Amino acid sequence: MVGQFGHSEPVSPTNPIKRAFTKLAAVRERHRRRHRPSGFSFAHADRIGFVNPAHWDAVVSGGTLFLRRPVLTAIERNSPENLSPRYALVYRDDAPMAVVAAQMVDVVGRNVWGNPEVPPAASDRSVGRSVARKLVSGLEQRVLVAGNLMSWGFNGVAFAAGIDPVEAWPGVAEALYRIRRAEKLAGNADLILVKDLTREEAHAEALRDFSYRPLETEPNMVLSIDPAWRSYDDYLAALDAKYRRNSRDQLKKLAAAGCVLEPLSDLRTHAPVLHRLYRSVQSKAAVKLVSLPESFLPALAEAAGDDFRCTIIRRGDDVLGFISTLRDGDTAIGYYLGFDRDAAADGVPLYLRLLHHTIADAIAWRCRRLSLGRTALEPKAALGARPEKMQVWLRHRLPVMNLLVRGMVEAVPHADAPERNPFKRPEGNGQVPQ
């Protein structure tokens, strides 16, 4: 049998009695594996500055930007108030084979559906969903997250070159277990979450042996960058007439409103206005587990260096909008943005124009793809982005709670990405292989 991400799953015996015994044996074996040491060694730290830098760098070299030590330092020194970092190095025979960058977050349930201006989705109006919504709204919980709540993607775990992830996941699971157990002094963290896994991380099936279970989230919207595109104009040329005309109309409307697009390098000086614009967007979000402090983006820009860009829309001396773009290997990331809602309500296409500019950044960096995240699926689909399935893997300290937790998380608003193809050919440029 083939699983959701294409992995093979064992086929149960057809005889009901044999099937029951097989399941029971599997449960007992998983229980034994969870309650015996994995055979690995560990180094744990509350600050990235406390880990062995040579060992950490040896594992994460060539990997995601979000596991670089300067970036992790910037994040932990400028993190939201309800979040604190945890780190682990996993060793075998004195050699580092995996790293874990985790975050301990205090979750207040009303923030999951914390915006009364956002009405429930149609799928959120059933009796079961309504009950779950009330349960979540009253939830207060410490959660251990393997990953980064200020980004999306698989950036909380990395494996050393030449290491089979299937062999290393038991070490990662034990590292997370040890971190959770150590939290008893500060308050129990009963729930562990590993985010965000795609088809490329199918090896995470090894987590099933440790009572983790997958849960699909909203997709990440991804635009494939055609290698033939050398400029934003090449992207426009690949669009059909309707979408190309819409893009050019946006530029005309900006010009008519007296607006200009320009790069911003001095984020420190402009931090207050950028934060105000970010808050104007973030405050309207239906789901907001964390809120960035004003110092976050300037600090991240300095840590990421040439892999960070910020573009603003300015009218006179007023900044009406901004967007940040990150280069993470061959992937560009359309990161945090903000815009003036009053100007947008007057017909200035701030949001759409900022989204389009991330395409120009991705092409200029010669990236293979542009990752645009989970929100605002419709306008991102209109750019040519297509949904990339993502999962989180969850485990509660109490096995009996796992079903309840899954039901509550499944009840969080979840939108499906629309199908759009703005390009000239049905299977032409900008399509993400499925």
C-alpha cells in the first residue's frame, strides 16, 4: 500500500485474528522502542552560542539558511515573547550526525481563532468543528516545536552528509524527548510537533515508531522558475494576455497614485514603520501563534547578508508597503510583508505588486523556485504558484490524548488552494511537478 507521500506501508494479513495479533505485536514493539535508549549521545543547549560550532556547522553545511548559527542567533535574540529556543546535537561514535533547532512556545488557544473579524470557513461550521473550536479557544499549552514558527518548511532538523535519515530519526526523537522532560522545571510541555515535511522528507515515517502521527496542513504555494527567465519581463512574456495585462495595470495604478518601488537597505532606521505595516496585516490573521518584535527583520537582514532583500512601495516620504525576500539555497522565499490598508482600500494594488516583486528577486538570484507560504492562496495561484503538500507530525505525552489533539488541530481553519494556470501553455512555464 502506498502512503500519502508515496512511501510503502506494510500490508496487514487478511485473516482478522492474524491482523489483530500483528497490530498488537507492532504496538508492543513501538512501546519497547520508545522506552529504551536509542544508542546515540547528545549535547543540549538553550543558546546556539553554547553548542560546539564546528560540529553544528559540519552537519548543516550546504543546508537551509534557517540553521546557520548567525541566523539562529538573530532569531533567538529577537524572538516573540512567548517563544524560547532549544538546541540539540545528536552523536554516534563521537561524530555528529544530526542537529535539532527547536522552539518552546506558549500557545494561547484564542490566538488560533483570535480574530473576530474573520468569519469561520464553511468547513468550520459543523457541530464537531464548533465544539473543537471552543475547546481550542480555551487551550493554554506549552508546545515543543522542532522547526521555526517564524518561517515555513523543514528547517528544524538536519542530517550530516552520508547519514541515512531513517537511521537518525530515533536519535532526533530521543533528543526531543529529553528536551521535553527537562521542561518540568519551567512547566510541562506535553505536545511535540515536527514541522513542515513534504514529499522529500518521506523518511520521517520513522517517527511512527515513537507515536508521532502526521497531519496535513495548508499547502505551501510554490512557483517554479523557468531557467530561461533572465528577468521579470521574461516571466511576464510567459503569461497569457489576461494575466500579463493585469500585471501591467498594477504598475500603471501605482504610478497614477504617485508610488514607486525601490530597495531598502537600512531596515534599522525604518524599523518602526515596517513593524506598523507588518502589524496591520498580521493583526487581521485568523491564526497567529507568534508576533514578531520590531527588531526581528533588521536583525535577520544583518545575519542573512546578501541572502536578504527588502523592497518598499513609497509615496513621497511615506512608506505604504514592504516585502522581504530570502534566498535559501536554490529557493527564494517571499517572506514577511506589510502594507497600508487604507491606501489599499483606495485602489492602490500594494499587496499584489509586492508579491510580483518577489518573482523578480527569485529570477535575479537564479533560484529554481519561489516559496510563497500558506496564506492568501488565491492571489498566489494567480501568479502561477501551485500547492506543495505539507505535514506536521505530532505526539502528545499521553497516548490517549493524541486523538483529541489531532481533532483539535484538524479543526483549525484550512483552505484548499485553487487551480490556476496563468501561463500560455497548459503545462508550460511556472508549473510545479506533482
